[in-house]
Amino acid sequence: MIEPPRLPSQSTIDAYRARGWWTDELFAQILEARAREHPNREALVDAHRRITYGQLWADVKRFAEFLCRQGVKRGDVGTLQ
């Protein structure tokens, strides 16, 4: 069985926050900013395709809209595979 990742210790959290590596900014906020600042820069690359920040942000928004139409609400728990 796969073990879930361990949460970092409070001292690690404090050190990351002190260095500015860990903020309260959400991943969606970071991605939206990158898409706005660098829409044509590659965000993800694998053996089959390349995706820019602009494309990734558009796909994320489209998937979020789909989930909303399916009745998923903020705070609901889901998994991706």
C-alpha cells in the first residue's frame, strides 16, 4: 500500500515561510499569474506533448467549470487519477 506523504514539521514550515518559499497563495493563483505573465512559456512537457501556461490555465478553468456543472462545490473532496 502506498503511504500518504508526511506533513512537514513546524520548524520546516517556519523556515520555508521565513525564506518566502511557502506563502498562503493558492496554486490556482500562482498558475493564473504565470499564465498572465508568460502565456507561451512551456509549463509541462512529456513524451507526447508540450503545454504552455496559457493552455494549462485554460484547461484548468474548463475543468473547474465542468466540475461546477456536475454539482461539485468548494470544500468537496475529490480525487484525480
